[in-house]
Amino acid sequence: MSAIRESSTAVAPVAEPATCLLCGSARRVPHFRGDASPQPVSPVSERYRITHSERRLVHRIVRCLDCGLVTLPIDETPPVSYEEAADPYYLQQAPERIANAHRLLSLLPSAGRLLEIGCACGFLLVAARERGFAVQGVEMSAWASAYARDTYGLAVHTGTLEAARLPADSVDAVVLADVIEHLFDPRATLAEIHRVLTPGGRLLLLTPDIGSAVARAAGARWWGLLDDHYVYFSRATLGRLLAEEGFAVERSGSLGRAFPLGHWVFKLAPYSRILHDLAARAVRAAGAEQWQISLNFGDQMACVAQKR
Ligand SMILES: [Zn+2]
């Protein structure tokens, strides 16, 4: 474990012009201390990949002293061109991702009309369709949205949720999986979701939980800290934002995921190249790359909230 620890509230607030997007406070402090050196960020020209294997871990996140919301300072957030994102490696994970989607969707009580925001190549929508939902998606990546339409025949709008101009009260369920942490204005997105949901409709949300025991123990080494993750919720901060935007949280818990062993080894790369190379060699030698391994670190927060 590194010497980096959560900072105490005695640390002087970071001079940042923007205020907390949850409570409006300007009183924010570094979330970690001990390593003040700026982390190198990914080259801006690098094409964004959904599996973000080449992204960097970040340390310089800040915490609001008044509400506890954690964000990456905007001026240290590299611009990400989601429109140009393409990731052939992601396609290899289709079977596991569809199976994981079934696990997530089991949290929704019934079928109906389902919208996924940031649906990528459509794997979750395929699972939702198999479960009886009438599905549609929005996705910024031209490559991923075309894949979803061409491969699975899904109704996917290329662009943002706002640009899709969906009618009010037109969907029964909205899924926001691994998306909200990328948004600079999650409040605006939740307001738009609230508008398109039918009264009593449900939002299913999946995001890293910075308040989880694993995130707290791992500190600045937590794998949820990526330079394309702008906002880091805990159950408390997410619950507050949802309540303020007209949602009542019905249930929340942690969700595990299953991936081939080769993928878990792949995720080691940002931590230790040596460890990654050793593990990759051992897994290859054992022919174990495709072994399905299900892990739940308790730091992926799944939440179902109902439109009030
Ligand atoms: Zn705040």
C-alpha cells in the first residue's frame, strides 16, 4: 500500500473556479495526500476505447467538504472523443457482457419499453430484448452504434440523449450502466431521464462506488480511478442527487461481474507491468485465458430508482 491516504479536512481547499455540482460549495480538498505530482494523462489523440485498457489511474481527485462528492478537476480531465470511440477488443467480450447484462437486468421488476443510454455495441439491449423488453438505445460512438444496428438490428440513435429528442413519458425503464461517472453534468442527464420516463418508471444505474470498503482500502490504487471518470459517487452522494432530481431509490447494492481470466489479467496492466506479464504468461501456458471467473469486489454500485 502506498503512503497516500485520504486527506483530513484540515487541508486547504483546492483553488478551482467551478463549484461542487451536487451542493454548489466551493470548499473542496484533495481526496488523497502524499503524492502531489500530476499524473500523466493519456495522449489526447489516442482513440478512446470502451475497455479503456490504456487509460491511466488518477490521484488528483477532489472532495467537497460540504456534501462529500468527489470529482476529477475539469482542467485535469483530458477531452475524450466518445464520438470516435472504437474498440475491437470489446467485441470479443460479447458473450460475457450479455451474460453480465442479464445479471444487472434481473434487478428490474418487469418488462416494458427500455432505453439504454451509452449502449455501446448493444450487448445489454440484446439481453433486455431476450427478457421481453421493447428496447432502444442512444450511443455517441458512430462505430459502436452502427455495430448495434447492423449486427443485432437494434434501434440505436447515434448521439447524445438530449439530441435524440425522445417524447416525454415514453419509456418504462432507463439503464445507465458505467456511464454517469463520465458525465460533466450528471444532473442534466438525470433531469432528461426523468422527463422521458413514465410516472413510476425506473432508472437502473451502475457506477463505481468510491465509498465502498474496497475503494477506501485501495486508496489511490483503486481501479475505479480513471482519467475518463469525472465524477465519483458514493451511495450517499448518488442518493442525494437522485432524490433532488425526482427519484426514489428502491434498492441499491453491489454487483459482481464475470469475465474470462485473460480479461482480469489484462486489467492488471496499469498497476504493474511486471505482474501483468508474469500472470499473462502463466495463464497462457495453462490455457486458462477463457476460463470464466466471476468476481465481486463490492465496489460496483447497482441502484434502482423510481420516478416519483
Ligand atoms: Zn458538494
